Amino acid sequence: MDLDIWKKIDKTISQGIDNFIKELSEGLKKMEQELVVDRFEEDIAICEDRKTGKKVEINKNELPQEVREGNVLKYQNGKYKIDVEKQEEISKRIKEKMDDLWNN
């Protein structure tokens, strides 16, 4: 009888550890993403991962209320935030490319 209890405890602990590792891994992947909001389809934001080009769908209720198309998102402390600094950096780089194009 005691052996069965220990097997159940061991199985429960193993499942808990597996779930923790899976959640941690998913969180780390989100933190590495650099997402740009492409468009909204009902309650879903269709975003593009700038590093991979893959589309990522995020429920609007997981995003800041003020999020708009073109915003750059980062995942920090368990939630998505608008990355104003990265957005400005991208805008500046695009402006410089456009200026070079029109001035040549």
C-alpha cells in the first residue's frame, strides 16, 4: 500500500515539474520574440515575428488597450507591452532608408 502512495506522489511531482518546464520554455520563447501588430481580426491580433517572419495570433485581451496596427510588442513580466523604444528605432531606420532612396 505504501509503495502505491509513493508512486502516485512521484507521478504527481513529475507531472508538476514537466508542466513547469513547459510553461517556462513557452515564456522564454515569448520573451525572445519581437512582434509587430499587422492587423486585427475580431478579437485576435495578427502579429508578425520580425526575426522569423512567422504569424502569431494573440487574443486582444492579452494586449494593452491602446495597442494599434504597427505597434512593436515585447513580452515582459508575464504580459505583452508596447515597445516604444524599438518602434522608434524601426521608424528611424525606415525614414533613413526612404531619405536615401529619394535623395539618390
